[in-house]
Amino acid sequence: MHALRRIHAALLPGGFVVDSQPVSPDSRVEAADGGLGSLDMREWRATIDAVDERTAEAIGLGLFSVESEHTITVPDEFDSGAEFIEAVSGWRGTRIPPPVAARAKDARPPVRVLQEVRLRVLRALP
């Protein structure tokens, strides 16, 4: 909540904040030769739920209004299964299930993670 108050104070009344967050608890993983399974992003989803609670508080206090909200699917693409494993292993709140990692190692590239991303535009209220 502290961060949202600081953002609000930095904006002119009527100014906008674009909030984008991956919101899938189980993003699909695909390769050129088919589906590999899904990531376990439940821990990340818990983080997003906490962010949503703080945002709802800021809206309830009259700091912001929601001007628009959309969900889009965004692919993250990797040149190999090894690159996918290395990169995604570093994503906060995300776990690659062992069967998905095993399939990714032998998958024909590219390897893609398809994430649902929420785009939300908030307007600063006076």
C-alpha cells in the first residue's frame, strides 16, 4: 500500500498507471513438437493476489479508479529446452515440474511459455 500511495503522490490528478502482471497459476509450456505440460505458478499467483488486495485498498480509499482491464496471452520463447529451464528456474514463485523439465530437454525448439497477462490502467483521482 505504501508504494501505491507514493505513486499516487507522484502523479498529477488524472494521471495514469499501467499495471501489468502475469496472472496464470499454471502457464502452458509448448515446443515445436507439441505440448510439454504446465508450470506450477501457484506461489506467484499468491503474490498477485496480495498485490490485488493492496490495489483494491487504494481504490477503496479513492486514490485510483480502474479505467480498463484486459487479459492477453503473451508467449516467452526460448531457443532450447536448456535455455527454458535455466531462465524459468529463476522466475520468482514458479516451479517447473520434473516431467515438464524432462520433456523440455528433448523438445524440438522453440520452447514457449504461454502466460496470461493482465493489463490494467489506473487513473489517479484527486
